[in-house]
Amino acid sequence: MNSFILYNPTKLVFGIGETAKISQLVPAKARVLLVYGGGSVKKNGSYDQTIKALGRRKVVEFSGIEANPEYETCLKAVEVIKKNKLDFILALGGGSVIDASKFIAAAALFKGKNPWQILTSYGANVKEALPLGTVLTIPATGSEMNQNSVISRRATTEKLAFASDLVFPKFSVLDPTFTLTLPDRQISNGVVDAFVHVMEQYCTRPSDAPIQDGFSETILRTLVSEGPKALKKKDDIAVRSNIMFSATMALNKLICVGVPEDWATHLIGHEITALYGLDHAQSLAVVMPKLLEYKRASKGDKLVQLGRNVFGISEKSKKAAITKTIEAVANFFKKMKVGTEFADYKIDAKQAPAKVAANVAKHFAALGENADITPADVEKLLKL
Ligand code: NZQ
Ligand code: ZN
């Protein structure tokens, strides 16, 4: 096992009706920017409960954060903060709203000339940030309990991430009833995204880390069993609760400690979203099965372990076990109704690999746990 620091300062407040605790979680004198997206929060109960809990505090609302949050929109929110002298950000929504809020928190106090540098430096130049809290409405990204943020800039077809300990949420409220209004597409997106998050930290190479592997396999098994149930039975709060906690645990700096991490599927997926506008999880479902096939030699031992412990695959031959496991991953995405081919999204599968690889080359020389997936490899694997 490699050396590691395990650090996560986010207070997780889980349960039905727990939004009321915001009255104690947000400082009494806070001047709050309430950030949300296109209006789903007004239908799932989270907005009303949050406003009630904020009581008499000064609250300025900023709505209209897009799915795959836009840089220019975030800059407008920064202006609202400065104009109204606000000092606390409350994000109400999914990964996009939370990521936007993290960027806004850092950009509001950024001393440099161009806040885009927060992203191009991967957060290295973030020296301070406003405090933020979140009320989660879609289990997917884990952003509610991590220090990552992903921001898109449509004008330049870029989608870049940054990370900083300064943007860990101070608290996150997880009420599974808020997820009951999710359309199938977003239920599916969330389950697939969380599944791939675990895979990026687990499916690399054996590193004698049974605790991390055990946590990872439990999260994966839970997603594989509960995900399809959420699509079938729309009001099962136990299923929603388990998916919600799975998604948070999938990317909150726990299962990655001491082990190698991959993230190639995500970094290639971000370029696909930037170029073609696919949902984040859709892009991952296109890349992951192909990447596993391309890397079946170096990932072989973990693929066999995944097959045995998550999908119940007991083939004696290693080659057959790997093949069946990759099939099981792709079939799980399909069962969640997320397409795994460019053609499923009406994208030309002949042209896309080269375009995506060219965009990867603008940002990275090589990807993966062994840093051996070059842009040329990206093109080859996307053609599989
Ligand atoms: O805008 P509104 O009206 O709120 O609608 C949203 C949005 O259209 C809707 N929605 C959210 N909660 C709902 C709901 N609709 C009905 N009922 C509810 N309870 O769902 C749509 C998608 O929301 P979004 O926040 O975009 O989804 P998600 O949570 O999947 O976030 C995706 C973004 O997170 C980034 C992705 O790249 C993408 O930009 N990621 C962030 C990560 C992180 N911070 O650690 C890691 C991830 O890998 C990912 O890259
Ligand atoms: Zn993701």
C-alpha cells in the first residue's frame, strides 16, 4: 500500500427532513448566495425546505446553472457575490450546481487576473475560498463530499477540473426524498457515474489493499443491485437511500487512499462531452468498456477479481473471465439504459475517435494508472 493522508472535513447530514438542520449549519449572521439550476429544486421540495431553514438570514438567489456548468455563468454569480457582499454559498442541486458553487467560491476571492487559471492550474493557485454548504438532489458525482469541481467553457469546447481542499463543502444534506422526482435518464446517469468512479479507483492493479477493495466491491454490488430497482419502482425510498449513500462514498477520498488511480475514462469522457454535449455518464459508458478491453492485460487481475466478487463470474480461464467481466460491465450500463456506443448518440464513430484524441492531446500527454495511454492510444481504443 502506498503512503496516504485521509482527510475529509465535510459534515454529512443524511435523512428525510434533515434540511431543517441548515438553520444550525449555516452561520447565523451569514449573507448567503443560494445557487441552483433550472428549477427542479422547486418541484422536489428542497427549495422550500431550504428557504424555511435559512430563516431571516440575508439570501440572494442565483439560478440557471446549466448541466455541465458554464464558466461564463459562474462569473456572473461572482459579480452578484461582490455586489451584495455575500460570504456563504449554499448549493442546491446536483453535481453541476455544486461544482459551479465550488468554482464561484474560489473565483470570488481569486487575486489573479483570469479565473480560468484556477482550472488550468488544477486548483494550485486557489489560496482562499468562500465557505459553502450543499443540499443534494441527484446522487451521482460525489461532489457533495469531495474537493473536485468540473467546469465547461463552450466557446472553446473545453471541460476542465480543479481540486482544492478549500472547496470541500462544510456540510452536505442528503435527503433521499428529493431524488424521487428524478427522470429515468438522471437516475441512470447517477448510478453509472458512481459505478465508474469506483472503477477508476479499484480496477487498476492489485496493491494488497483488502480494505479499499472490500469497500469498493460493496459499493459496486450495491449499485448493480439497487440501480435497476430504482428504474422499476419509482417510490422506493430504501433503494434511493442506498443509491444516494453509494454515490457519496464512491468519490469522497476514502476508497482511493493508498492505491493507484486511473481516471482515463473520465478524462476522455470530458472531451467527448465538450465536443458532442453528451451527458457526463453517457460519455463514461461509451469509453469504459472499450478502455477495459484495450487495457485487459494490465488490468487483468483486477478484472478477474471484479468479475468474481461483484458479478459472480467463475470462469476457470483467466481470458474468459476477463471477457465475461467486461461484458458484464457493458451489460450493466445497458440495463441502466445508458448506451455504450457512439452510434447510440448519433455520433459518427469513424470520425469521433481522432477528434477526441486530438482534444485529449491539448490537455494531457498520457493517461491511466500507468501513464501509458497516449492520445494515439485514445484514438485506437475508441475505435474498438
Ligand atoms: O437544472 P435543474 O432543473 O436542477 O435539473 C437538473 C439537471 O437538468 C436535474 N435534476 C437534479 N436534481 C433533480 C433533477 N431533476 C429532477 N429531480 C431532481 N431531484 O438533473 C439534471 C442533471 O443535473 P447535474 O447536476 O448536471 O447532474 P450530475 O449530478 O450528474 O452532475 C454532472 C456534472 O458533474 C461533473 C460532471 O462532469 C458534470 O459536469 N462531475 C463532477 C465530479 C466531482 N465534482 O467530483 C466528478 C464527476 O466525475 C463529474 O465529472
Ligand atoms: Zn464522474
